[in-house]
Amino acid sequence: MLNRQQEWMTNLPGAVIRETVPRFASGPLEVNVIFTDPEATAVALRFAQSFACELGARICLRAAIAVPLRLPLDEPPVSVTFLRGNLRKLASQVTAEGFDPTVHLYVCRDRVQALSLALKPNSLVVIGGPKHWWPTAESQLAKALRSQGHRVIYVDSRAKPASEQPALER
């Protein structure tokens, strides 16, 4: 993706201020949140919301259901209706805060391949999951998307928000 930048120069007495605003060739910036599980995705959505607010970006919630080869593609192991309801519920939490996220649901054989085809090149991706010293499914997904050139932010779903952490003594 080409990064185009627009510059404004303002001459003030004794100083020159240069302000740079990123413009993207493919439209507004998207923060893509990948569905892993409801709790971790809720944490990732809250992070993406604060991130998107600062960047003036929009949020895309993406979920991929991997169907094993022994099942036909139209019979995934998780009900599409059930997952669609979960995704709507998660998206409504962000909608209440003033954002209108788009929700994308993919039924596929390979989750990583489906997400890499759905994402634009060099996409900004947020994945929520527990941080461990051993690889988890979420961290492996983050690593696979990172290896394809996407900018992946891994959010620890077990970390307490800053508002719940105890204040440090000065």
C-alpha cells in the first residue's frame, strides 16, 4: 500500500511548524480485529476502539470458521447463526461508544489463508489472547499474519485495564 502524505507549512514568528497527515491510497485506515474467543475479542475491540479514535480509523471485526475436511463447507462445526449473534453482540459494545464497526464472517478450510485473502496488504490487525511463554493458537495466528507483512498488535486478554490497576505510590 502506498503511503501518501499531505504537508502543511505554517509560518509563525521565529518558527516553522510542519504538520504531516497520512493519506492512504485505498481510503481510510482500517483497524482489523480478529475474532478468537468472546472475552479476548472484547478486550481487543476495546483496545482497537481507543486506537482507532486516535487515528481516525474505522474498525472491522473479522471471524473465520475453519471447517474440517471431513465435513462439507456448508456444515461448519459451529453454528453460523450462533457465531453471527456473538459477533453482533461484540460489535454492539463498540457501536454504543460511537463507532460503527463492520462485521465479516468467513467459512473456510484454512483460517490463516482466508484471513490473509480478506485483509488488504500491510493491514493493521489486532488480536486478543492470553500471553504465555508457549505458543497459543492466537499467538500462532498473529505470527502467521505478521510473516505475510501485516502489522499485528497482540493484546493480552488477561491483563487488567489501567483503571483497575492499583495506583503506584510516589
